[in-house]
Amino acid sequence: MIESIDIMCRIWGVQKRRIITGRSGSGHEDGWPQETVLAKIREMRENAGASHGEREQRFAETYTDADALTVHRSARGMPEALASVLFVHYVLPSSYSLTVRRKSSMINQSTREYWRNIDRAHHWLAARIAGESNDGSN
């Protein structure tokens, strides 16, 4: 089961990276503007008098793979140490050529703790995914 969680996390990481950087790598062009949150609030305020159709966002589901969406939903509420290591391990692109030692220091964890937390994150996800499948069968 944990091997399948790793595969699911890899798919989630690729899609999460695309959500953050967009297709072009310069921002998520499917809905959120490049500007700051303040600009988004300003945009919402300016469109406050517009009809519902005019201020509605139209963009495709960001997680286009069922496994990525499952990981995203199952990771909600995950302890910060586990969520951090999951993000650094799967979302940071391999093109950065970051070693595990460097990744672990980025999130203030030892290398040993990093690998333990990857394992714990996999088990966290596996438990929630198994729980979801059991809930759906009732």
C-alpha cells in the first residue's frame, strides 16, 4: 500500500507544482492572478456590484488526476512537520538538484527525521485513504 501512496504522491507533486507555477512556470494562469493577495482582494471589491456571472471564476479543476485529488484531500489536517516534508519531497522539482540533506535543512529537520516523516506522511495518507474507501462502501 505504501508504494502506491508514493506513486500517488508523485502525481500530486507534479500537479501541485503546476498549480503553483502554472504551465509556463510563471504563475497559475488558470484562475489566480500573478499579483499579491491584496490585488486579489482589490479585484473582488471592484467587482462587488457586478452580476454573479461577471465575477465568477472559470477555470478547470486544478487536480486532473484522481490520485492527486485524493492525496490533496487526504492531507488536510496533516501535522506541519509531515506536510512540510511531503511538499519538499514531492513538489520541489528535481531540476533544482537538491539533496535530501539540503531539503531537510530547508524545513529544519535532520536527515533521519526527514525520512521518518516521509514514512509517517505515507502512513497518514494511507489511513485516511483507507478510511474514505471504507466510508464509501457502507
